[in-house]
Amino acid sequence: MIFRIVNGHFNPTQTTYLSICEENDNSPTFSPPYNWTVYENSPSGTLVDTLEAVDDDDGSFCSSDAINEEDNVIHYFILSENLTEFDIEQTTGRVTVEGPIDYEEIKNFTVEFFAEDLGVPSLNGTTSVLIQVLDVNDNAPMFEKLNYSDSIVENSTSGTELGVRMQVSDDDSGINAEIRYRISDGEGKDDFSIDSVTGIVSVFKSLDRERQQSYTLTITAYDLGSPSLEDNTTLFIAVLDIDDSPPIFVGVSSMYYQTENTEVGSQIITIRAFDADTSNDRPITYTPLVSLSSSPLPFFINGTTGAIITNDSLCTTVNATYVFNVTAQDKPGGTLNFQTTMTITLLVYDDNSIAPYFDRPEYVFQVQDGSSIGTKLGTYEAADRDICSYPLFYDIIDSTDVSIDNVTAELTANIDLDRDTTHLHKATIRVSDSGTNDVKTGTALVYIIVGGGVIPVGIESNRGFPVSDPVRDSSTSFSRDHSYFYDAYIGNTKTLTTSLAQ
């Protein structure tokens, strides 16, 4: 505004400024609705959002002295009482986390805010803000029980469900509380399967109580959060028995050995069998033995105890071997064939207390001059007075001029027999038994005369014997206390004389 004062011919002017002071007549205002979010467990100081109020006054508020340029400044406050989870910065309106926030306790907050200008008089405004707490996967699934138990009958088919239902809770929400199941551990866990969504356990493979009587499985429940959290429980499954198994022999061998001198009435073998089925309340019984060998069995089995007892001498044949079947059954007379049979061999062995022997200590025989290699000279048989004797074995121990068949004891020339070269051949025959207890032997001398002649064939003071093989001219057998000679010359009519040596 300009004023002009007219006085004389001077025309002075004066400029005067007039300030129009604004009145504080507008309160701070907000622009709701406000919908904020914050993650649970956010640390103190985390920014949630910024609250902003608008004041239409421009701050040109006059005071008695000057214009107050800060009269349009707004300060912010929280009106909600006892709210410790959030804080607001007074001058900026920044809302931050102050205290712990737990989604499982409070899922959202409704917070009242207050905005005040600095005008005179001061004006204010309020607003309400919804702060939604976002879930974090901070709670693992939890089974209702630490242990569950159930039972199922053996031989249940694949897909048969167990009756147990396992309850799991998770305080999280959404995908963080979506549960899945798995069988994570346990011997034989592959015999079962579990529905990953429902947690129902089913038979996967046929169960056999005789193979495994019970199962202890670890069941894991896990959520689909990231990272996933989990909990474990133990599921004990008892397999219930049905009578489906035959008896089983325990500690029974297929081969036994027994000495020939076993007394009649002796218990030589004990058969043991058990039934793996617990549902069978009948004892194991043993049926009469069935012989699989040509010889009758000189023993029997006690049907209750399984003891095999001799009722006759075990030595009924040389090198006696008995083969027989023994049968154990758990349901005599039943319709099902709950029995087990095994074959047993009993070998009766010689105690070999007596050595084998020949029927005479010396043998003499004649062969024609010029007999060739391979000429059969004779067969010699030994005997063994053991109760149960094994086959005998023959060999020559001091000559290569002749050989003997190890089994038949047939003597054969190994060289051409020529009187001009050697008219007398001597060999020692040995017989051995094949007993398992200290092999024993016996011997006899053999004299082979090529052509004719008179030779001494032995000096035996206690026993006489006839000479062997054809004696065309003469043969003389002498008894005790004589020397023995044989005239082998064909057609010879010499007279033999003997004298006793001093």
C-alpha cells in the first residue's frame, strides 16, 4: 500500500506494507484407509511404514512480534494405550517395531495415531491404522504323542491300513502349517508305506512274524515352509501271529558218527525242534523213523523227547551206514501239514582194536620156468576180527618182482621168471585196515619157486601149515617143532631129511 502526502510543490510518498496474517483454522488430516504389514519376529527398529498428515494452513501465523514460520509443523503420537510393539518418530511419522511381535499371539494390530500442528491454538487430527502381522515359519509341527503303537496280523496283504491315526499341529499358518509325512527310520521300514498327506500307515510288503516280530519306526512330520521344520514320533507295530509255520530243527546235523561198541539202550542222538508260531499250543512230537537204507534200523526215536536210542547192536554189517528220515510235527492229526522232515546219516565206525591178519605167516608156491610178466600167481585173503571192520588194503613192502592188487590181494609177476637168473623170489605182503582209530597192519611172507628144487620155506616153531599150489611129486606137512621143506622139482623122487638144530 502506498501513501502520497501533498504539501507545497513537493510531493513526497511513503510506502507501507500490510501483512494479512492467516488464522490457524485447519487441522492436520490423514488419507485412510491404511493397511500396513510387518513380519513377525522383526527386530526392534524395523521400519513398518511412514504416517503422513496434511495441514492446509501455510504457516503464516502472526505473532505479536513476527511471523512464526514453524506454525505449520506437525508432530505425531500414538494414542493406543499399552501398545509396546510399535513406536513413531514424532517429527517424521516413521513407524518402527519397538517390541517383539508374534504372529501366533496377535495376528493384526489396530493402532490409533494422533497428529498435532504447532499453531496457536494447536489443532490436531487422528487416524486408525491396521497393521497385519505376516507369519514366519518359526513353529515346527508337533505330534500329539511322543509314541504311538498298533498291531497287525502277519500275512496281511499290501495296502492293508493300520488303525493308528497320528495327530499333528502347527501354530503357523498357510503353507507354513501344511504338513507332510514320511517314514524316516526303523529296521524293516521298507515293509510299510505312509500316505504323505494323511499320515496313514499301510502294509507295503507281506509281513511274516517268524521273520520279524515287531517294528519300531520313526515317523517324521514336516511343514512346507522355507526352511521346512519337522517333528518326529515313534510308531511301534506288533506283528500278530497265526499258525502258519512248520517246526524248525535246531542244532540237528545231517551226519552223525557212532562207535561199533555202543551198548544197546544207549541214547546216541537227540533231536530238537521248535515251532516259531506262538498261536500253536501243542507240543512238538516226533514220528517213527523211516529207514532209507537196506539195513533195518537198530534204534528208535522217543516221540516226545526226540531221543534216538539203540535197541540192537549197531554192527549188523561191515562198515555199517544208516540213512533215515526224522519228522517233527506240531499238529498231530491236523488238516494242515505242519511238519518238517530231514534226512540223517549215521556212520558206525570201527574202534579198530585188533590188527588184520593172514591165515598163515608164509605162503609157498611154484611157477613154471619161463613164466612171463603178468602171470597171476595167486590170491591171498586176510581177515579182521574187529566187530565192524572196514575194507582191507594190500601192498608189497620189500620187492618189485611182484605186485598185488590193493583190494583183491591177487599177486602178479612184474618180471619174466627165469630159473637160470633167479630160482627163488621172496616178498612180504602187508595188509592194512582203514579204521579211523589208529590204522593197524599184518604181514605174511611169500616164496615163489621158479621150476623145481628144494628150498626152506620157513621156520615156525608153533604152527604148521600146508604148502600151496600144485605139488606134483610130493608134499610134506609137519606139525609143531619141525622145519618145513618143499621139493619143487618135477619128477624128483629125492628123500627129504630133516634134523633139529642145536
